[in-house]
Amino acid sequence: MHSTQPGLTYKGSVLNILGHLVRFLLLDNWLFTVTGIIFLIYAISIPVFLSGGNLENIFMGASLTGIATAGFTIALLAGQIDASTLGVVAVSANVAAVSFQTMGLPFPVVILLTLGVAALMGLLNSLLIIEGRIFSLIATMATSGVFIGLSLFITGGTALSIGRDGFSEVLLARPLGVPVAIWLLALTYTVAYIVLNYTKLGMHIYATGSNYQAARLAGVDVKNILRLCMVTVSMLIAVVAMLAMARVRTSLMFGVTPSAVNFGDVVIAALLGGVSLYGGIGRIQGALIAVLFLAILTNGLLLLSLPPAVAALIKGAIFMITIIVDAQRHPK
């Protein structure tokens, strides 16, 4: 009868623990690890990086992109690509500006009206995709142009300043010392996480994105799932539009301002977070980590006073690599 040597058993246990740790940090949660490493490097090399003001800047920078990325991620999980971001931002912001500043409607009514218009834009996108059988990327690129033209019509082709009190003051408020945008970011991802991971709706979204026809044959109401996802994207983009407009106190004529969301960053964050362009694969929490990664990376580059071209080059390289990796990991 042979006895196990204590030294070998201990060594085997340590190696096993180290193996699990390496897998957890470098394979299963590599983006979280990289984000932590970059955060640590910046904290050591940049004196003001850990200041309260700068940490708030990081989360504020992540808030708009993060909310938009949540919507884009939900659409991707259902197998759809929504490229109408700029158009939805433009219409939503101008509807909010005109209804609040020109028509003098109360702030709660403005919010509901803007979200309702955004929902209609999402329904139009879904109509083209489902009934028109147009590839979602093409359909939403087309509607984005239509929406931008509509936004110019709403305000007569001129930017509208928000001089009336009660809009920016509410959306820029700081309940419990935390900006509204950060509260909305946390709320968005909390709700999305629960729905996608613990409800039948979430299961149906994944099923629809994984295999549309198989999900339909299994009894999933795939058309309504797609409608709901496209409406959700547009409504979250409308929230982003109002937050962006509150910062600049001016309507967003073409959906673009220094504080508005960048569609490229949204796509990068979703893919970098592990969501597949082909649908049905990915986790909403991965998208959130990717958003924070990009916010931390961009903030540090700005504090280091590197040329804007360097930041653009780095983001472009990350975008290219994530698309290549996604194509290799999830071939269709």
C-alpha cells in the first residue's frame, strides 16, 4: 500500500490553484485584468489620476457611451446591428429642445414625449428589418439619414439654445453627491443584467440572436423580440441625447457634439466586452467593463497630454483587432 507524499500533494494543490487563478484572470476575465493593470499604471505615473474630480470625470465619460452601449449590446444579442445612433440622438434632442424651450411643456412631459418619439423610431427600424427583410445595418444606416433630416426640419435648420430653467438643472443634478448620468448608467446595467440573465425574455433574446429560425420553430415570438430590442435601443439613445443636450444646453442638430456618444466607441465597447457581431453570444457586464476600460484609457491619454492622433490610432487599432478576433472566435 503506497502513501501519498505530503510535499507532492501540497505542490499539486498549489499548481492547481495557480492554474485556476491564471485562467480566471487571463482567459475568463482578461479585460477586467487589463483594465486593472492600466488603472494601476496611471495611478502610479499620473499624480492627479486618483483625485476625486478625475475619477468622477472617468465615470461621467463612461456614462453616455455606457448607456448607449447597453442598448447596442441588447440589439447585438438579438442578432441586430443598430447604426441609427446619430439620427436618433438628433431627433430626440430636438424634440426635447422644442417641447421644453419653445412649447414650454413641463419637464416630465418632455421626457415622456421624447421617449415616445424614440420608441417610434425604433419601431420604424424594426419594421424595415422584419417586414421589409432588410439587413439591420443597412436599414438603420438609411433611417439615420432620414432622422437627421427630420431633426433639421423640427428646428428649422438652426440650433436651439436651452435658456429655460428646469431641464439641465434636473439632468445635471447630483443626488447623494453622484451625478444623474452615473445613476442612470448603474440603473441601466442593473436592469439589463437581471433581464438578460434571469428572465424568460432574456433567454428569448439570446435564442433569437443565436438562431432566428430555430427560435421561431421553438415557439419564441421572434418578431416581437426584435421589435422590443430595437425600441429599447432607441429609447436608451434618447436618454443619452437628453443628457448630452443638458451639458451643452443646445439642441444637437446632427446628433454630434463633444459630449454626445460616439457610435464607434459603442461598437468597440460591445465587441471588446465579448459580444458577437453575429448575435446570441456575450454578457452585458462584459460590455460595461469595456466601457470603463475605454474611459480609463482615454482619460489617462488626455492627462499625459498625448496628441489626439495617438488616441485615435489606439482606438482604431483596438477596433480592428476586436473585429478580427470576433470573426475568428464566432465564425458563421
